[in-house]
Amino acid sequence: MIIAVASGKGGTGKTTVSVNLAGVSGPGIQLIDCDVETPNAHLFLRGRPISEEAAGNLVPRIDESACNGCGDCSDFCQFNAIAATGRTAMVFSELCHGCGGCMLVCGRNAISEVDSRIGSVATMDCGHIRFVQGRLDIGISSVSPLIHAVAKRIKPDTDAILDAPPGTSCPAVATLRHADFALLVTEPTPFGLHDLELAVATARELGVPCGVVINRHGTGDGRIQAFCRDERIPVLLELPDDRRIAEAYSQGRLLIDALPEYRGLFAQLRDAILEHNIPSPKRPASTASVLGGSR
């Protein structure tokens, strides 16, 4: 099973949930940091580097001798990565998402594809956790292709936890497309509710079942619980507003190690996900889940 830990907004505790959930999972669990613009899961892990590889994106190249500037490619591209300029076309590779559509619609076979570096993918051995992290190069704005490159490192026979980018734009959608279950982290504030509604709508549009974690429980009212009850979304964990959690986070420590009483809560979260998950048609359900491994 692939679990995406996502949120409608930043700062809700998504990475905290991701790394600690991985910490209570069985041997061989994969933790994938898909927040490639600002990766930070590595700050909480200690391990041995295994590899680091460059990641690229296929971008169009124009054969000016064949191009007549018809503009079909420009009309097709939804990201303004290619524009017809007079008798030929101009490519803005930093905007390209690598879909290849411009090449398909070109009636003169004037477009081919070349590889363009966008970032790197690093793999680490962190005890029982196999950690993979993407890091976008400075100045690159095309995030989704790097997320897909990171997701390709997921071993098909092993469970994985994806630490998704915040929000509901392209990077978050690119991550959720690889998931069997979405764990949505929120907080009991008006902003938290608003962005949770967006995250739930996104997960449902993609056909990904979801559950909710409420962080900083006790600081707001019951509007998050009421929304989840009305929408029949399970609340799988409520993390209290505990100053010690913030202190452990600031020291780069796993919560389950710094405050052992929370290990049981994350083990319960792991078990609750397995109980509420609906097997995805994208991927057969695992017969021996490593999520249900060591406690």
C-alpha cells in the first residue's frame, strides 16, 4: 500500500506525521519525500547514503527547417512552455511538464525531445526505513516531473509513505496520483478547515480514499470533527497541542523517540489506516504489509 501524507496548507505537521508513521512501521518501509522544493524529512533521519542521481525532464526541441510556425503546439500546451513566433516556435524549457503532447500534435514532425536536468534523487538506508528524497535545482519551476522521478523509486512489492507537498496544486496532485490512500493532516482553525475541504475534494476527484489527522488538537473548536462526520471521513488521530512536540521537532528528533508515550498513538494510526483503507484498482493490496510489522 502507498500512503500519501498530504495537507491543504503548509505547516500542519505533515512531515511530523510522515516520519513518525514510518518509524512505527515494519522493516523495509519506504519513506519518500515528494516535497522536492523544500524537502525536510531528512532532518529527522540518520542513515547511510546509498546513491544520488541526476533527474531530468524531456523537453521539446524545434527543427526550424521543418517548422512552419502553425501554432498547433502552442495552442496545445497548457503551461505556456512553447510559443509560435512568426515562422517557427520557441521553447521555454523551465515551464515544460514533459507530457510530449506538442510532439504528438505537430503535423510536420518538427518537434523531438531532449533531456534537461531538473534536480536530483537521493537514496539513504536509515535503519529499517528506506528513504528517498528529491531535490529541485535552483531556478527550476517544473516540479511534477521530478516528483514522478522520485516515485519511480518505489519498490512495487513494499509499502511506502509519501510526504507530499502542501496544498492542492500540481505537485500535490502529482503525488496523490501514486497513492492508494491519502492521510490528510489539518489543524482546528478556520484556515485548516478551508484547506482540508480543498484537500478532500482533490483526493475524491482522483479517486483516492482518505482519512484525517488533526494536529494541535485542543486549540480550536470542533468544526473539523463536524465536517469529517458530515462527510463520513474517519478521523484517525488527534495529536494534542503539546509544547514538547515542538521542542522535539526543533531538535530534529522523532516524536516517538523523544516522547515514547506517543509511539502507541502512531502505532494506532498505522493500524487504523490498514482498517479503513479501500484497496486501489491501481495496485493490488499487499498480502503481507510491512506497515503492520514491528510495534
